[in-house]
Amino acid sequence: MAAAAEGLTKEERDAVKDRAKELREEAKAGKNREAGEKSVAKAIADMPESDAAIAGRIHELVAEQAPELMPKTWYGQPAYANTEGKVVLFVQSAAKFKTRYCTLGFSEDAALDDGEMWPTSFAVTKLTPTVEKTIAELIQRAAA
């Protein structure tokens, strides 16, 4: 309760600082795929091995399923933007925010609408062929 009264947690403050740095770097690089690939590779490399394995495979799935999405970092985490520059999906390391699972998330700009209610984030604890197939389908829908 005390932490909530004090404002942002250390992890949240670090994420805000990461985002400010990303915005400065994006302004310099423009929409540069190579710079985006480099920043995503670094973000994945900085993750603990279990999160890096998941994020790395999701990165590969995005490249396979929606190569038009631009890799970038968002709050220090791997993310992918549409042609308008809006992030449509991202991966959140469990370690960064001290949660028990890695998260695959989708923004409001992802085309996942399904009636009056649909999920926008998914806990990912292990990549199996079934999980990868579901993620691939979600990536395709998000990019549409």
C-alpha cells in the first residue's frame, strides 16, 4: 500500500526513462529497420535466458508472419509497429517488472477486436507448437 502512495515503482520509473531514451533515438534514426532490429536484439539479449528465449522466438514469428511490422523498443522492451509507427504488439520480460511470466501484449491499434470483449495480453510460460501457432495467428490479426 505504501508503494502505491509513493507513486511509480523503481521498475516503472526505469521504464519511463527507457521510453524517453527511445524517443530521442527514434528521432535521430527515423523509421530505420536496421536500428530497430539492433535495439530489439539488445533488449532481448539483456533479458534473463528464459525470457530471452520466448522474446527471441516471438521476434522470429513476427518476421515470418508480419514482416511489414517495424521492430523497435517500447519502454525498453521488444515491440513492433505498424506502417503508421504505432506499436501493435510487444513482449514484456517477467524479470523487468518482477512478474511470474513473460507477457505478449497488444495495443489498441492491433486488429484483435472480437465482439464486445477480447484479450489484449497473454502470459507466456513456455513455447510449444500449439502456443507458437496461436501467437502466429495473433500476430497476423494484429498486423491486419
